[in-house]
Amino acid sequence: DGGITQSPKYLFRKEGQNVTLSCEQNLNHDAMYWYRQDPGQGLRLIYYSQIVNDFQKGDIAEGYSVSREKKESFPLTVTSAQKNPTAFYLCASSFGLGNEQFFGPGTRLTVL
Amino acid sequence: RKEVEQDPGPFNVPEGATVAFNCTYSNSASQSFFWYRQDCRKEPKLLMSVYSSGNEDGRFTAQLNRASQYISLLIRDSKLSDSATYLCVVTADKLIFGTGTRLQVFP
């Protein structure tokens, strides 16, 4: 089945630790995205990538890093520099920047 | 002014009612428009694209008004299962998501 997967579904981290969230897609999409959603809030764009080995900062990139070494994969690292990391993280992909996006099931990160 | 604005709601409607949401956008160069549905604690899912001439998918009708820069979503014969948050999405060079309108359908 084609789709986009994220793991893990729930993640707990101690303050001061870096953590990497996984995002994989087999839809042959060129573009991939990371969003953050806080309770009762809209989606905020963290990073996006149009093509392998290239990515751009979104609206709230501080404290996050990404890589795009393969077309299928776009992992997100939440670093200790991110002041309020507890949130719902959503990965998405699309054929191009202006096309409809398809979302993974999300990772719920809690910092203890 | 926000790039995409939606009334957050909630809209509380009885089963069988017709309900409509509007969404305004600020960039007149916007080219593509979508409605997404997001259930509580789940990921957004594409509900429908919005075409210039308007389009319908079962009980759902989407319309675009370029002159006034808004799109709308009409839901007829509301079901309990329609309860969700509806996100308006507009693209120019990239997708911009609205913060969503919450719909609660009651028996």
C-alpha cells in the first residue's frame, strides 16, 4: 500500500536531549514537509524539502534540523535548543509545492 | 492580515442540518484551493479540491469566489460523523493552512 508513515506514534524525552522523528513515504513524491501543531492551534511549518539534498526553513525552524538524503525519507531532529518541544508533529508529502499534501499519522512528543 | 482566515467556531448543528463555512485569503495570486478535514488527535485528510466553477462531492459542495477572495464549503444533511475541524488550504508558491473551523453535529 502506498502511503506515508511516521514513527514512533508517542515519544517521551527528557529535557536537554535531542530526539529524531522518522518520516517515510512510498508515494514517489518529490516534496516533503514537517509541521508542528499545538493543542487547539493550526499547523505551523517547520521545514520543507522540494528535492533530495535540499531543504528550506519554514516559519518556526529554530531548534529543529532535518536531512533529505533519500527521496523517501525526511527525518526531523528536535534539538535541546527548542524551548517548547512538546507538541504533535506531522509529516506530509506532495508531488510539488503547490499540490495537495498527504499526511502521516503524526508523532506526539512529550518532554518530561 | 493573516494569509488565510477562518472562523474557529464551533458550529453546533443538529443532524440533518445544512451548514456552510467560509475562508478568506489575502494573496490574489493564489492558484489552488483545498478543504481538509481533521479529526481530534489525528492527521488532516484531504476532503476535496476547490475548482473555479465550483464542485460537488456527495453532500459536500465547494465554491471559489476569486473577486472577493474566499472559498466556501457547504455540507448538506449533516451526519454525526461530520463532526471534525475543517481546514481551508490556499496555495501560491506553497500551501498555507488556515487554523480550521470546528463543526459539532448533535443528535
